[in-house]
Amino acid sequence: MIATTPRPPYYAVIFTSVRTDGDHGYQEMSRRMVELASQQDGFLGMESARNEVGITVSYWRDLESVKKWKEHMEHKIAREMGRSVWYSKFRVRIAKVESEYGFDKNTM
Amino acid sequence: MIATTPRPPYYAVIFTSVRTDGDHGYQEMSRRMVELASQQDGFLGMESARNEVGITVSYWRDLESVKKWKEHMEHKIAREMGRSVWYSKFRVRIAKVESEYGFDKNTM
């Protein structure tokens, strides 16, 4: 679903990837990483979708919390598996959200 | 596919949305907006995926080109249709990409 984030500024990590064929434990690790990320200090939310390309955007309070999550041991192991098994290609972009706006039919 | 973007800094517009039921001209307009965006000055690339939630990230040279695209008349009309017909909910986040890294099995 759409993440509910605080007033900017905060950080977005845009992870775009192309998967290799087969699961090889990917779904399970993916679920675990969402669970683990959401327990980290500074985690604000996450959005995810996949067709030919997968996009996961996670939101963080500051650059410090982004860096801490990158250094998390279990996440590091998952990223190693990502390079060796699950992804044929990926790109990570770290961006500072400067402004945001939105629309919700239910609250009109 | 994964966008090929220049060395940061540049801008990302993260558009997250939930669709209403039915097409109502959405696919056609969506294709047209991708075509139109890619013709704009400052456009760097676009990535898109949709499951329950849709995520489209477009990349731009600077804030100026993001603003110009927002003011484009045909895009404005499409956004009005978005609010009235196609989306039950959306969120737009404008973010400055500060760093990026990636991986490609084919270039290892």
C-alpha cells in the first residue's frame, strides 16, 4: 500500500531490480527483509511492486538510519544472495524527499 | 526496464497510486504520458511497476524540468482525469538523488 510518511525532508531508497528465473528462497527472504526493515530505528514506510522490473521504495528519517540499515548484518547477507542468486540487475538510488503531495478519494 | 541515469545529483519523482476499477482510457493515456514525458527537456528516464499499488519513478535533470513537466498542459489534463476517474489514491514525492550504485550480472 501507499506509505504514510511525515512532512519532508526525509529519505527515500529507490531499489529497482530485474530478477533471475526461479525462486531460490527469494520470497521468504523478501518477506523477512520487509519485517526486519520495519523494525529499524528511523524506518518510515515501504512501497513495492513488480512486473518485468521490480521497484521497492523504502522511506527513512535521515541518512544515518539509511546507512545503519545498509550495515545490518542479516541485510548484508541477503544483499550478497541478491548479487549471486536472485537478481540479474539492480540499481539503488538514495534520495532526499524535498516535497510531497497527494490525493485520497475517501477523504474528499 | 531499469533507467540509465547520469551521475547524481538529479531528481526523482516517485508517483505511488492505487487505481479505481476498470480502464476508462487509462492504458492509452498512460502510454501517451510516458511518450510525452520522454520528449521533455531534462527527462532522464522512467521505471514503472504495478500490483495492488503502482509505482512510477521518473528521473529529471533538475527541479526546473520537474516543474515544467508538472505545468505541461496535456499532463495537467491527464492529472485531472487521474483525480476524477483513474485513481482512488495517490502520492507524489519529489526527491533529490544524492547517490546511487548498482549491479549487472552481464557486465561482471
